[in-house]
Amino acid sequence: MLEDVFLTYGNHSLKEDPERLLKMFDEFENVTGFMGECPGNFIYEILSNVITLIKCDSLEIAKERRKKQEFNDREAFETAFEAVYGYRDGYCQKECYTHKTYLTEGNIIANEKFSGPARLKCYECKQFLFASILADIVEGKEFSEIGGLFFLLFRAYQALAKTIEIIPLSGGLPFKEAFAERRYFDMGTFGSVRFNPKEAFNRFLIEPVVGYSLGEFLLHDDRRRLKRCDECEEFYISKTIRQSRFCSDKCRLTWHNRKRIESGQHKQYKRRRKEEGKATPSYW
């Protein structure tokens, strides 16, 4: 399902499992016919390089591989390289709009996360921002007050559309009414990914796929069905808009069992069972 794309991106760290990138794009293609008019081989070449660079997790090794790239796959590797290590030479703090506008000023990520060998990579920052957008939706914030949402949807539908007028900047129209009449799906402009390696991976690959997935959910469904599990803290789509705290029975039981242990209720229950002679030796 299309919503599985944005849920995967919002819930699972690409650093821990970069192969999920391919799963996201495969799911998107299966639902939308993603590769109909865009350079599919080039896209998957970029994804493959991003996965390789995330796994190696070394700027020095990445630089060595960068030197060895043949001309015919230089564009794909450069796009992937910037997706992971685009923060070099102060770009992160000086020029990155996402970093300056949403992540540090909005206190989503502390400044100390952007220095040292364990600093966050560019693709990680984008995931942090997207997770914060989902959290704000779950909390019920007005769409206009959710930092980064407008530009995510605008860029997504711009990259996938024949028109760039997706959501009017003024006019006071409700979200769905303003959104519905301005959406088209055409991959004809996707080839522009080749011309801006610094932002290409996020702006022309991640944002169109993840943004369109989220946008279609917000447009055609009820935002109140998007929830966050109290136990595993993953986002999920509930069957109804009624209150729901857990994504599965497993999380519900785990949460309640832990609370009973922490409150002492479980200990009291075991003592009572022993006093009543109903507890077997293995119970203890």
C-alpha cells in the first residue's frame, strides 16, 4: 500500500537498515508505476550507491571510491556521495536550509549532533525532520504550523507534476480543497535529478516518493488515523479514528506487563498466588 512508503521512512533508520531504501522504491513503483517515464536504471544506480556508502560508514573510504569512479557512472555516485556526506566544508551549517530552518532552530536535533566522527549524516537529518512532521500530525497541529510539511508536499508534487502550483500560499482554503484540484501525476520532469547532486537525492528522489505517499494519505484519508505506538514509538495507521495507543497486541501486552512490574502489582499477584497454593514451583 502507498502509505507503507512513508511509514517505512518514518519508522526505520536507514543507517541501521539501508536496504529499506530499495523496498520503499519497489513498493512505490508497484503502486504508482513509478518508472513509467523516468530513468529507472539511473535511479536504482543512485540507490545502490547510497546503500553502499551508508554501509561502509567512512568518509575516507568513500573518497577513495569516489576517485575510482568511471565517467559513465559519475553522476549516480556523486548524487549518492552528496546524499551521505553533503555536509562537508561547512555546507551543513552555512547553506543547508533544512538544517538552519527546521532542525536546530526548531530544537529537533541538538547542535552537538553535527560535529565529530559520529555526527549525523545528511540522509539521517532528513529522516529526523520527516519523523518530526509525522509526530506533529499525530499531535493534531494545524498543517500550516508544521515545520517542513508545506515544502515537503510542494517539492514532492512539483517533481511529480506538470504544474508547480500545488498549494496556494494564500486564500484560506482548507487543506484538502486547496490540495485536491492541483495534483497531477507525471514523471516527465524527473530527469532533472541529474543537474544538482548536492540536493538531488533528497529533493528529486526521497521527497517525491515519501511526500507523495504522505500527501495522498492526508488528501484521501483522515489524519486522525495516523497514530504513534506508546510502546515501540513507531507510527502506524489505525483502523478507526477512535483512541488507539498500540500498533499491535504484542506492544499492548508488553506495555501493560511492564507497567504492572514497575508498579508492584505483578509482585503482589505472585505473592497472592503462592499464599493460595495455586503457584507451581516453576512459577518462582
